[in-house]
Amino acid sequence: MMTMNIERFVSKGKGNGLRALREIKAGEAIHSCEPYSFCIAKDFLKTACHSCLKRGESLSRCSQCKTARYCSVQCQKQAWPDHKRECKCLKRLQPRIPTDSVRLLTRIIFKLLSQSESDQEELYSIAEHQSHLADMSEEKKEGLGHLCTTLQVYLGEENGDLSQLPPGLDPISLLARVTCNCFSISDGELQDVGVGLYLSMSLLNHDCQPNCVMISEGKRLTLRAVRLIRPCEEVQYTYFLKRRLSSFLIELLKESQALLHRYTDVVPDRNIYVLRLLDLSMDACISLDDYKTALEYGNRALETYKLYYSDPHPSRAVELLRVGKLQHYMGRLEEAQGSFTQAYDIMKVTHGTDHVLTNEVRRKLSECQAELGQV
């Protein structure tokens, strides 16, 4: 149920938007919701619970489709209503796995067919979402057509039910709506472990100087204010830079380091592409247990994060936490304490004091203080 902190309105020059109904203070939760529908990202199918998104290497596998995985019997039971018809599709297509967008669309279709009124309490229904088909290039429309062909193969015998979809919600229109309006579902370190459709969240407009941030905890998304938002002020957020690792870590690191070395005197670290290379190199080094080099890249990246992510911003807090962990592991306790303190000060606002990641930072900070003899 939508809380009474925000309402839908028409934002001048932007179309639909969300605005505050009352004064909202920095650090306050504005709105929190579960997805209308979601799916696990392809790269995390084997390591994330398909119900709560908890990560693990020894998850129980669905005995039928051999694809869905769960951390507990309870999670498997909770996921069954959404997985029941999907299970047959996955089993039929083994060992191939469709793209995230096709799997998400299939779940949305099954939900529409079984619960056509399920989004009636939302500020923004699926039917009201814009597809932007008329504005798309022929190339993009052709791409949607290919995805719809994959969808038909994936659905198999379930294709006959598509005629029962609500008027105006044919597969290609739905796919266009999904690709324009879905949100990545991130873990604590902002890796995309899933993708979901959050109906009312789709009303949010982008701003480079946002007044709120979006935080994932499991599959639940929460909007939190990062500064004072006055009554009738539009609620806006900005998009995160996402990091996705290649499975060929050594090759990735070699190429990234070569590029960083080649352009070190030409392109500064504040360049957005250099920042992405620094992040990729740091991730690769951590995966390869080269923590010293990872810390070097992390410290370089932090300087640029200050430019692109003004405080308080969750991306900078997560980067400070990552750097702090490396400093702590290497025995650089005073530096680690500084990084954890900065991360905690940001996360109190962006994540809230009860978030699992905020608690982790608080715990790491206490460990550093104990080791330094300050507590």
C-alpha cells in the first residue's frame, strides 16, 4: 500500500512524476515497496535465492526446471506461485536460458493473466506505463521483435493464453514498457543481482542533483531523502553507475591495466571511462586476492567519486566501505577507521540506521576502534 508521503502529478516538461505531500527530512524513508514482478539476473542464477535474493554457493535447486535456486524450504514455498508456470517454460528450454527481459516479461504476463487487478492500489498501473514504441528507431523495434520471437519459443504451449491479456497489453507493447521502466535490483555492493518492475517507482524522474536515493534490501526498494524535501516539491533521483565483472578476470585486469597505463598522462582519473576502468580493475584484483593493488585502484577511484557523487550518496558510501575493508585487512587501521566513519555518516542518511549494510559498517568501525584501543 502506497504511503501518504508522495502523490502522482504532472511535472512540467517531464510528464508524470512524484511529489511530496508533506515536509520530508534528510534520512527519512519516503516510500518502500516490493516489485510487481522480478527475476534473477542471468549471471546470478546459480548463486542467488530466487525468492529473497540471498547469496550463497550451496542453494537448493528446483527438482523440475533445475534452474531456480532457493536458500530455504520457506523461500521455495513463497516463490512457487510466481514460479509454477515459469518452471514449465524453463524445463522445456533446457539448457538454454532466455534473457532477463524475456524472463521478467513472462512472469509479468502470467501475473496479468491470473491477477488482472493486482496493481489497483498503485499510483501507476502497467496499462499507464509508456511504451515509447512510436519514438523508437526501426532498429530498436526490430530488436524487440526478436525478443518477442524468443518469448514465443519460451512460452511454448502457453502462447495460446496471450489472447486473454488486457486490451493494449500485447507482448511487444509489454516488452517495450518493461525495458523502459524496469529497475535493477542491487546487492550491498551495487552489483545487479536481479531486475524488477516497480509500478509507482516508474514515476520517478531523473535529476543530476537528486533529493533522494533508491536503496535495495533483498528485492524491496526504498526511497530515502538525502536532503530536506518541502511540500509539493518533486521527488527525483539519479541513476547509479553499475559494475559488471567479466568471467575472464585475468584477461580483464590485463586489458584494464594496459589502458590505464597507456592514457595515464593524457586522460585524468576524473574521466568517467577511467573511473569505470578503475572500478573494474579493483573488482578483478579483489577476486584474484591482489588486495594491495585493489586498494591502489580504490583510492584513485574515491577521488573521482567525490566529484560525481556529492554527499550523501550510496555509491560513494559503498566505495568507502570497500576501500575500508581493504585497509582493515592490510592492517592500515587508522585509514580504515576514517573510511568506515565516512561511509557510516553517509549510510545513516541514504540507507537508514537499520539497514544490513549500515549495520555492517557500524560493526567494522567498532572492530577498528577496538584494535586501535579506542573502546
